[in-house]
Amino acid sequence: MNQHPTVAVIGLGYVGLPLAIAFVESGCRVIGADASPTRVTELRAAASPIDDITDERLAAALAAGLEVHPSADAPLGEAEAVFVCVPTPITDSKDPDLRPVLSAAETIRPALRAGQLIVLQSTTFPGTTTGPFREVLERETGLLAGRDFDLAFAPERVNPGDPASAAKDVPRLVGGTTPEATARAATLLGRVNDRVVQLSSPDAAEMAKLLENVFRNINIAFVNQLALLCERMGLDAWEIIDAAATKPFGFMKFTPGPGVGGHCIPIDPYYLAWRARQFDFTDRFVELAGDINLQMPRHVVDLVTEALNARGRALRGAKVGVLGVAFKPNVQDARTSPAADVLAGLAARGGEVRFHDPHVPTFRDADGVARESVALDTLLAESDVIVVVTAHAAIDWAAVYAEADLVVDTVNSARGRAVRPGQVIRLGAGWSR
């Protein structure tokens, strides 16, 4: 392979942008492409839209030759390899929605030429790379994967908010349609990763990625069920989980919460369950775990109702302040955040809902209602109950627990703090004493 190959990256978000910059830093010429005009404009202005890439690092990459193009205008034919890093959402009926992936293939097809390497990175079900993605690439081109161009799947392993997840020491997986395609993709990825694990096929790599994420979803569902049981039994699930985590082998710590969010954990199980049904197989673990986690925002609303009832108040007409709407702490990423269902559920029962998030200035709930983040002191002073959904470090927690009269804590943010009897009801633990 050329010592300084030209690489194209389609989709410059949480996965594609770090990959593009890593390739630039390895000495490649990189053609970046994104379908969003807004994204193209902000990237060209060295304004990073994601937590894991600083404006300074982006500016350095641009100065080193990173090109940013609208997808329709990107010179993809000049690239030796094209990486596809676009979202893989689900439909309202929780079936896979491959439109972004297939749209990317449509973008590549006019520029596809013999000798290119095409690598799909978007998390998807086994059979996508060798099935619909390949079919769109080959359609009307006269080119065949494995004969005229190389095709592979190499799943991303980015953890938003954790720049180390895109570091060189994180192993990468890759499976190609031929051994030659696998080796070629592995060699290229070896420029940005210290270890690349070669699998037997794209299907195997696709399944491995789903296993990683579905494993987490199932274990989160398990501890969420444990939390609900502990509430009924008068036990503290957080204490119990911490105790179990002292075992140095055979246990991995997961914690309960208001639901799951982000692009992977709430989405990927449905890709696996959908594909399993095509083989006349019902993956009951996967489907049940998804259902359990989807119910957690409703349980949070029930806890708010219980908390207010304990004060002789109804949720209808109460002023409810929500702290944190990003899907995890210390990021601006609010994709599929459980906060969307929490806010919508509270509003549906008549609550007057506002939120504060130092990282997310505007947020749209599950019913499409857009809200603006309000100042923390305003929220604390004007709310009948505070609901903690995301525990950002930038929130003044001392002020929260000093000033809030009533708190519903879904993430154990009260841990180690002086709280008053009956001030806090914690998911998985009950009332403070």
C-alpha cells in the first residue's frame, strides 16, 4: 500500500471525525464527507461538534490537509479506501433503518473504481456488508466485490466522552469478503491502531460488534430489574452492587439508571433481534432486556409521582426540574437519551417541566417539544421537585442538595452527600433517612 494513501471518510460525527483525524495524523491525505451542510460549515471553521475532538486538534488536522466536503461533492474516486461511518438507527417499529448506510453506498457508487477498498464501520446486523450494502455498490457498475474492489466491515469502538476509546491502543476488528480484503483493511487500520484482529468474514465482525453492545444492554437490564426489586424489599441496590464489585474475578459492575441512551446500547439489540427472526429464531434475552430498559423512564415518572404524593402534592400542576438530559455524564451527546421519555412522561401527566444541562443548551423530548436549558439557581428556586437524570460533574451538586427540598435521584448522585431525612428518593434504594 502507498506510504501516504488517500483515505475518504463518509460521516464526520462521533465515529468518522476521530477516524479522519487519526488518518491525517498518520500521514494520509483524508477526504472527509458529510451530508449535513451545517456540519461541513462548522468543521471547515475548526469548530468541533463532538466532545472527543478539541477545536485545536481539528484546526491542526485541517492545517495538515484534512479536506471537508459535502457528501455529494466529495472526490471519492481519488481515494484508495473509503470508510463509511454513518448512523444506523431503528424505525418506529424498532426495525433496522439502513437508509443512511445505503445512501452512503449510493454516494460511493458513481466514483467506485477497480482497486478501491470500501470499509463499512456502522454498527449493523450480520449480512449487511455482504448483502444490501454490497448490492448497492455493485448495481449497474459492472464491478464486483472480491474481484474488482475490496469490501470489508470494521466496527467502530468509540465511547463518546472518552477520547481514549479512539486511541491507537484500542484493538480493532475487521472482516473482509476475501482474505485479501481483510488483510488490506487490517494493514490500513494498522496505521491508526496498534492491534487489528482479523476475522473470517464481514458477518463475523458485524456479530462481534453486536455482541459487545448487547452484552452491556442485557447486564444493564439485569441491574435495573435488581433495582426495582430492591425498592420493594427496602434494600439499597447501589450498596449491593458495590459489595458484589469487590470480587476480583467473575463479576463486572453495571449500575441501574433512568434508561439507556446513545447511539449503540438502545439501538443495537433490535438489530440482532430483527436478524434472528429472519432465521426463525427468537432471541428472548435480547428482546426482554430491551423492553426492561425501555420501561425505566416510566418508572422514573412513577417515582416523581410517589415523591410528590409523599408531600401531599399531585404531579399535575407541579413544577418539575430535570437535571441533565445528555445520555451520559460530561458530554453534549443527547442522542436517544432516556431524558427524552422522562420529560415527555412528566409533561403528559401534567407536570410543568424545565431542565438544566451545562452541556446541552436545547433539548427536544420524545413528543417533539423543544425546551431551553435554564440556569441552575433558577431551577432549584422554582421547582417543587428536582429529578436527577444525568450527573454531570459541572453541576454544583452541593447547591442541589443544600437547596432542593425534594429530589428524585436516578443515578445515585446523592452518594456521599449530607441529605435530610425524606429529602431524597433514590432509584433502587428508596427514601433517605
